[in-house]
Amino acid sequence: MNSSFDIYEMVTNLIIERLEKGVIPWQMPWKAETGLPQNMVYRKVYRGFNFWLLLTVADKFGSPFFLTFNQVKELGGHVLKGEKGFPVVFWKILEKEEKDGSIDQVPFLRYYTVFNLKQTGGIDESKIPSSEAYDHDFDPIAQAERLIECWSDCPEIRLNQSHAFYSPSEDYIGMPNPRTFFQDEQFYAVLFHEATHGVGHVSRTGRHEKLLNHKSGSRDMEELVAEMGAAYLCYITGIQNNATIDNSAAYIKSWIGKFKEDKKMLLTASSMAQKAVDYILDHQVNPNRPASTKQAGKLAEAV
């Protein structure tokens, strides 16, 4: 098994490959018919970095289902010749005895390989779950509004500001008038970005304290967390966020440079973004979540 450093480098390179092709995983305009990436046997949606990596794969193959090599065999199938799998990373906790006799728990990053269902053959169709979108009356803008309205400790939202921002010192979100946005989806995508910043307040997850109050380059990390968190919230509320996507060459080149400088940035940011989204979903005063968030709640154990 490779060292943790090798795994960080491996997963970072996978995302860099996508960026070099013009694909920004946390800002891709997802297809409505492609569901959340999940293990087909356990029907658990992947979390954190695994979500973003496998989301692009699911979109490419047209199937949200993934299986390990052994799961494919147990279902009577086989991996098609020449197909390469994709890593799913997870933390394994090892116990280390210190000199004083105390036990210290040390997290080690590990990974295993999964294959998309479309990379396999021979699996009985009766064993494959339906992935068709549920056809029903769905208003994504109402769902987006409700997600914020039902957030029990949501920061105060002050409209009619000159630009969008989050104030950590006063714990409030500033937003321009909704009518100034070209599309409603843009307003909520920006609001979700600032809301993800707000989750980091010391009264919530305390992420800002961990990032040294955005000093020493950690501002880049915080911005990536907010981008990923906003993209996830757009997805689970049904917003097609392609209107707000920035896939300019300068933008992509900037992130490629940052990831090459810090191999841990992607995994750390995606983990923090997942925690921010979990926090908002777990602090809904109305238990009747949007249908799509119920699926997002089926979370895999891997990060």
C-alpha cells in the first residue's frame, strides 16, 4: 500500500488532469438524469473528495453506480478488459502505544479501487437498481429558499449590499438585491457560497479558527471550501449552476498551481466542505427535507 503522501499526490493529480481538460469537478453543470455517485451494493452516496471525483466519472459513463472488484464478482459479473478503476480514499485509525503507556490514535489515509457499472459486464439486470429520475413537480428555487429559511442558526442575511460577502466578525451575510442577478439560480449559488463561509464561524463548526483566521495562504483553502459547499448545495436543491461557472483559462491555471504547491489542499477542502453541508442539513428546523437531500443523506463511510 502506498504512503499517505503518495495517495495525496495521486488524488491531486486526478483532479489536475480534469482541470487541464477544462473540467472543474466542483462546478460542472450536472445532468439531471445522472444520480449521486454511490456504491451499488450498499446504496450509500460517497462523501467529500470521493463525491467530487466520482461525480465526473458518473457523468462520463451515465451511471451513478460503483462497485469494488470483489462486488462485481459476487454479482456474477466481470470488469471489462482494459478498464481502469478509480480510487476511493478513506481514513484508517491505527493505535500507537506511547512511551508512557498511553494509546494514541493516528489516522492514516488509505484507498481502494471501484469501477463504474458501465465498466462491467455479466451482471444480471435484475440486480441493478433503477437510476431513472423521479418525475414529479419540483421547484428548485423554492427548495433553495427553503434550505436557507429552515436553517435554524443561519447567519443574518442583509440584502441590498453592493456585493456578496460574509462578515466573520459580525456573523452576517451581505447580498445584493436578488433582482440585480441575471438569473435566480445565480442568486442562490452565491448565497450558498457565503452560507458555507458562515458555517465556519466559531459558534458553528469553528473552521475559521482552524484556518488561522484566513492568514498565511489559508484564504485560498477557505474559498475552495465555499465553492465546493455551494456546488453541493446547488446540486441537492436541484439548481443547474452552469450560469455561474467560471471555467476561464486563468481560473483553471490558478487552481492547478495551488494544488501542485499543496498536495493536501483538495482532500482537506473537500472534507471541510462536506462538514459544512452536513451542518446545514443537520440544522433544519423543518424535518421535511427536499427529496434530493434525502438521497444525499445516505452517506458512505469513506471521506
